[in-house]
Amino acid sequence: EIVLTQSPGTLSLSPGERATLSCRASQSVSNSYLAWYQQKPGQAPRLLIYGASSRATGIPDRFSGSGSGTDFTLTISRLEPEDFAVYYCQQYGTLPLLNTFGQGTRLEIK
Amino acid sequence: EVQLVESGGGLVQPGGSLRLSCAASGFTFSSYWMSWVRQAPGKGLEWVANIKQDGSDKYYVDSVKGRFTISRDNAKNSLFLQMNSLRAEDTAVYYCARGEGYRNYWGQGTLVTVSS
């Protein structure tokens, strides 16, 4: 089973700043099958990034994903007030189609 | 518009059973893998189960194997999760989601509380 470790646990930033969130896998994620989700209180998760770097439909271009192998990054170039939420990474590259989530990074307003 | 609407959650005693349903609309249900993902109160996301388009392949997280059964009715555009021998640690919001890898559509979730 691949274990995903996200860091930091909490990130305190101000609107307009740049956010860098990390997701590290315990073993290589095949084909960069890694996704990022945003979740706000009381809401379902929202897909941001899939395939490590492809933005989902309707996601602003201030969100970008990068990485391969075991190290992946979600970058939010200029934080907007609505970006403060919890972010999860998820790998979906293992067989037979098992997948796991990281424990989440809480992005809070400083 | 893609919609996924879960139902069937509630309060159940330890050892009891519950059946969750997910009504899908706005897409060709029979063309997609479907999933259940859960979230315990104040905790992160945990994938629970996947089912192939025709129901022939099913996969489960180890903690629910032998207790939970995922199924679907393509004629009724519906996904199900039969949960037996429920434990306190199964308490969570259960989400229905489209896809077996990344998931771009999710329901609003249904809360399952296992408590005496």
C-alpha cells in the first residue's frame, strides 16, 4: 500500500501570497497518477488537479500541480480568500485499482 | 448536469446494518466505474470501495472487507453500499463519487453514525 504524507499539516498565509503544498509517497506513483482536491467545511471534495499536473475543468490557472515519482507539489500562485480550505492529495496508480489519500493540509488565513 | 445524491444514512447500533444508495443523473451511469469514499468527523478522506461499469469487479479497503458490499443497478442509475457488522469506527460521512481513479464528481454525502 502506498502511503501519502502531506506537509505542512497547517499553512498560514495571507491573501495574495504564494502557497506551496507537498505530497510525498512511500513508493513511486505509477504514471504520475496523483490528484489534488480542495475541501471546504460541510462540502464535498472538489477535484483540482489530476495526472499530477492537469487542471480539472473550471479550475483557475492560479492552481498548478507538479512532480513525479514520489514527490508532488500543489502551488497556488496568488491566494484568493476563497482558497482557504483543506487540500488532499490522492494516488490512484496501484493495482488492483486501490487508492489512498494523504492526511490533508489545512490552509488558513494568517 | 451531473448529479449524485446519496441517501440511507442514519443512526445504527454497533453490529447493525445499513444500506446506502446513490442516485445518479446527467451522465451515462453504465459507462463509469463508481466509488464510495468516507470521512470520519474531523478526519481526512478514506476510499472505501470501487465497482466496475458492469459490476463484475469490486475492490474494498481492507478495513471493510467481508462486512461491506458495493453494488449497482445500471437500469436505475443507482449505486449501493450494504454495510453489515457496523462498528463505531465506521461512523463517517459517506460520499458517492464517479470514477475509480481521480474523481471529478461527488455527492453531498450521507452521515452514518454507529453508536449505542
